[in-house]
Amino acid sequence: MKHRVWVFAVVLLVVAACVLPPNAGIPQAGTVDVNKGALSSVIQRLNFYYELHADCTSAGYPKVRIVSPPANGRLLIESAMDYPTYPQSNQRYQCNLRMAPGTAVSYLSNPGFRGGDTATTEALFPNGLLRQTHFNISVR
């Protein structure tokens, strides 16, 4: 009996290791640091958040909120269309060939400002994953 339980446990572990998790390829939770450049007084796209199904249809718009606003400018959050950037190893890689709906975050510095600025956003994806992004912005 002990032998059967042990064999069952080993088989279960092997099968579990071969199955992809349900969120494979979907943006994972956590904090991401992003370095961007911008021209003073010119709107600069910082990020584009999206979630697509395997057939490239939208799973819905990620909800984005500002956690920490920039000290020397402002963030613009809006629905937008852009090209996704799934890695080649992802089943959604073919979706990169056409624009998809999502939520864009852009930065606009105060007039004449030059130097460093920072901001932090939090995105809640339709599948429930939460991602915080800290932007380091070099304004010229």
C-alpha cells in the first residue's frame, strides 16, 4: 500500500510539472522598474497594459491608478490601441502582429522642466493580477 501511495505521488508531481499554469504568459504580479526618457513639455508614452486571450481577443481593459504622482509633471491614463509585445515563446505571440485595446500611461512634464522625475502606478488586470510599476523618467 505504501508503495502505491509513493508511486501515485511521484506520478502526480511529474504530471504537475508538465502542465502550464493557467496564467502562463499573462503579466505576473509584482513590482517592475521602468526607465524612460522624455522631452520637456512633450507627451511621452511610458507603458501600455493589455490582456489578450489565446485567440487575440481582448480579455478586457486593465484598470490603472496612480500610486505616486510625478513631482514635476503629470501622468495621463487612457484607453488606447497599440501593439502587444508577447515573447516568441508565448502562445499569444501572433497577437503582436495587430493592434489590441488596452490602457496607456503617458507622462507630460511641467513646462520647461528638465531633470529626473519618478512616478508609480498600479494595474489590475482582468484576470485579477496586480502589477505595480515604478517609472524613472529622464526629462531633457
